[in-house]
Amino acid sequence: MSCIFCRIIRGEVPSQIVYRDDQVVAFRDINPQAPVHILVVPVRHIAGVADLTPADVELAGRLLLVARQLAEQEGVRDRGYRLVLNQGPDAGQSVDHLHLHLLAGRRFHWPPG
């Protein structure tokens, strides 16, 4: 599979992995948009939010819990952080593998983008 995130998960592409378990891998974004920018991805290839099924409820929740854990680990829990899920090219999804952005370390504005 040529998916860059699948290749990172398999260790074929170097990455700064900050978390790994049997369902989720998290690594630092190579083009960070904030001082803390971590991507939280499922190990299993799922193209995006639109491809989640009712059977994926536990996995979707796991992504959020890992992001919360990483926010604590990075020391940004109390100041705040943003979690972003993009679905499709108009929303800015550039890799067709479900991923959650954990962004922190600077003030964010609303509305985003």
C-alpha cells in the first residue's frame, strides 16, 4: 500500500513517533502548524471519517482518548489545545488515511480557516 501513514506505521518511513499501541499510532507532523502538532491515526487503514462504520465506535473514541493523553504528556492540557478532523479535499484532508490533528502551544482563532 502506498499510503504514507501506513508506511510510517510499518516503519518504512522515518517519523518521530510519540505513541503506539495495537490500534493507534501518533507522530509529529513534518509540517507543523503549531508548536505542538501531532497526528493521531488508526493502525488499520481507514480513508477518512466518511469510511467509519458503527463497528468503529470504539476505535474513534480511542483516537480521542489518545489525543487527550498526548495533550497531558506535552504539557498543554490546561492551556488548551485544538483537535481537528478533516474529511475530503475541500476540508483540507491531504492524506487519505483517517487522522486527528492535535494542535497546541499557541492561541487559535475562530472561525478556523
